[in-house]
Amino acid sequence: MTILHISDTHNLHHKITSPLISKADILIHSGDITNNGTEQEVLDFLNWFISLPNAHKIFVTGNHDTCLLDAERIDDLPKNMHFLQDSSVSIGGTTFFGLGYSHNEMLIPGGIDFLITHEPPIMILDKSSGVHWGNIKIRNRVQKIKPKYHLFGHAHEGYGIKKIGSTFYSNATLMNDKMELVNDPRRIIFSLKI
């Protein structure tokens, strides 16, 4: 099973050329799908995301996705596309939970396999422009519940993957601080049945 993690595409999703996009079974976007958070930008992203051949697609909100920050759901999405706003989905017995940007980290339940947030945990792949952009409350919650993976973005120069304890942390922002697409989507091999 191949999971592909991307983040921070900021309206440049059409310019992603990686062949990995179409080959992943599950595609996960951890926020900042837009630049200005307009409905038109969201619709453009949704049409692109829907067009992709992945068996399942998951996304959460980022700080730029302002028109979605308070949305509980998006109507009429295909059954294989999951907008996780403080909610979860189980795929092949594996649980994915998405936390909306700037929402209460105490909404994150225990017993999940994949946690998807926009913000990184403080001091873990969160440095960009000399600043740590991570969230200490998210870090504390992750250390308590210990998901197998914590997927995020937000810190454009924090791109990377790191294992601490039993949790893999993945910052898959595709942008640098100059808003250029410079990083590759992150491939995660995970054993599950869909």
C-alpha cells in the first residue's frame, strides 16, 4: 500500500509533475491548498483532486484556506474523497484523523494510525526562515497518544521525515519560502488492505 503525502501547494497543484501522484493508493494533503482562501481557489483544487486516480484522497485545512476553516463538511464529494475537519476515516482497518487548522488539539483521539494536521509539532521539522512555527499543544498531544504517523506541513523549509519514539513525523510541504515548488511528494509504504 502506497500513501503519498503532500502539503502547502498554494494554488500550484496543477504544476505538480511527479509521477508518484497518480501511482499512490492514498493521497493525503495536509493543508494550504489555496493562497487566499477563496471559494474559487478551493473549487479549482477540488476539481483537480477529484480528477486524480487515487483509490482514496484525504485533505485538511491550512491557515491559508480561510473559507473552509469553520466548515464541518463539504457536500457532494465523491465517496473516496475525505475532508477531515476534526474527524476521522477508516480505510482498510487503518484510522486517519484530521485536525482543522488552529482547532483544539484535545479533539485528537487516541488509538489512531495517522494524524494529519497543518501545523507541525514544536521543534520537529518546524523551522522556516529561522523561526520555529510548530505548535506545542499538538506536540504534547502527539507524544501522549503516539500515532504511527503524524503528517503536516506549514513550515516551508522544514521538509523532511523523522522518527521519534514509535512515531514517524512527516513535513511534506512542496514549497520553499519563495513560494516555489521545490520538494517531491513523500512516499510512505504502509501495510493495509483497501
